[in-house]
Amino acid sequence: MSEMMKAVRLHAFGGPEVLVYEDAPKPRPKAGEVLVRVHAVGLNPPDWYLRDGYRMLPPEWRPRVSFPIIPGTDVSGMVEAVGDDVRTVAVGDEVYAMVRFPAGLAGDSRAYAEYVTVPVSEVGIKPPGIDHVHAAAAPMSLLTAWQFLVDLGHDEPNPLQPDQHRPVPLAGRTVLVNGAGGGVGHLALQIAKWKGARVIAVASGRHEALLRDLGADEVIDYTRTRPEDVVRGADLVIDAVGGAATRRFLPTLKRGGALFPIFPLGFDAGTEAAELGVTVSATQVRSNGAQLTEIGKLLDAGTIRVVIDSVFPLADARKAHERAAAGHVQGKIVLTVD
């Protein structure tokens, strides 16, 4: 068996041009790990944050890295080998996973490759009713939406706020999803609908047909109408865009409502939110194979669908990152591995 594989690596931080498709050592599973032959890789914002050296974070928050780095977290593939103590999956099983996140922020997830080792606790059984492209597109975005809205799935301290994040009731509630056409947003929309909410989707007009097809009760084209000007009395806002602009959604919420920024860095309106009686809460998504297996049943049944924006060969990871940088992504971008 060859000791080498093809992978996409970084030898320096920078733009998409620093992604190099080349030979790299093939990993071997340690105790508690499985070796996955990767068929597809899903792209996520942490991929380009790492590629760029996490320049959006304060210097003291940036993880230390050692080059070369293989970026990426989300994979779908087949188990090729298992550690001596692994009993829950076997060679030949089809699986999907978000690999070592957030533990692998410094480049230890290593998904942009033909092979990757994964802690067995992070492996979910791939839904048989969907292909590897759709399965690879799911993990980070789907776990993010699930852990914000349904089940946190862990009791780790919250690095983003003093109190642990808690999902809120959704049945019969009005939920606004900002960035509803993107990776997390289009899945959060579907989960909220599945849980019985009335959903207002905010996105550019080009996404309207898709969002209505996914279950949105109302679609606001933010290029024509500011949602904060027309929405009042919402129970929950899920801001899949996040950042400092999240504060603009405070007037849309009723007293006792909640605002969940998926990317909370930069939000500085805590005092205003408290005065309005609005809870602002976020969490850091964490790898969880048991949750992926559970949610996989919804994917298999078609209750939740993963939308694919575009697909590129692993060797064209640079082009995939250029597509992400162009913006207005509808759903997820995926790399395929021959």
C-alpha cells in the first residue's frame, strides 16, 4: 500500500493561490481513529480563515500553525482501516464527518486529501439515500444549525459567552433566518420548519424560488427591503451572517425573543438587547458523530436537503475558494476526490 497520497496543502498564508495540489504522506489511524478514503470534501468558512492566517481574529487569538498545512474539516467517504480498539464502525462502512473541530483549528483536521484519519466519536454513518457530494456538504453547516436550534450535544464551557447556549422552542413561533441562501442558513430554515415554526427568510432575490421550495413562508429580498424596517414581533432571529451588523435585527424581535448570531464576533449591543428583553446567544460548533448519524435519518428521508452550489475536483481547490470569495453562494461548495 502506498505511503503517499494527493492532498491540497498550504506552505504559507494568503489567497486561493497558496493552495497547492501535491503529494503528501498518507496518515495512519491511531487508537480510537479510523482511516477514511475520502470521496468528497465540503468547504466551510474556517477553511479560508485558516488559509488567510485567521487575520479576522485579534493577533492573540490566532492559533499557531506549522506548515505545511492540509486545510478542511468536512468529508464523506469509506472506512479503509480502523484503530485496534475501534468496534463501532468497520472497514467498508460509508461515513461522513466534521473532523477535529474546533480542536483542529490550527490545521489538524486535514480534510483536503485522498485520505484522512478521524476520531471514531466524530464519525457518522453516511445516509444511504444521498451521495458523497451531498453528505460531504452537510457536517459543519448542519451541525451548526442543529446545535444552535435543537441540541447542543455537549457540556463544554462556552468560549464566547459566560452562559451555555440553549436552544429555544420553535413550534408555533416566528423565526427569521438571515443569510437563508447560504450553507448554514438554508439548513436552519429547514430545521425550523421541521420543528413547526413560521419562517421568514432573508436573502437576495435570486434565492427566492429555492427558499420557498425549502419551506420559507415569507422571503425578504434584502437588496430591495431592509428586514429591520418591516419585521416586528419575531420570536427568534438566526443571523447566519453575523458580525457587528447583527444588532440591526434587535427591533424585529418581541420582548422575550432571542437573537442567535452564528458568527458573534463584533456584536457589541448587549446593553441594548438587555433593555429590549432580548436574549443574545451563540455557541461554537463541535464535532459529533452521534448527531450526524441521528440527523442523517432526516437527510435520508428528504426531510432536510443539502443544496449544492458548485462542485470542483480536489486539484481545483483554488478555483473552489475563488468561487467562495465571489460571494452569493447558494448552499455549499464541494470538492470531489477520484
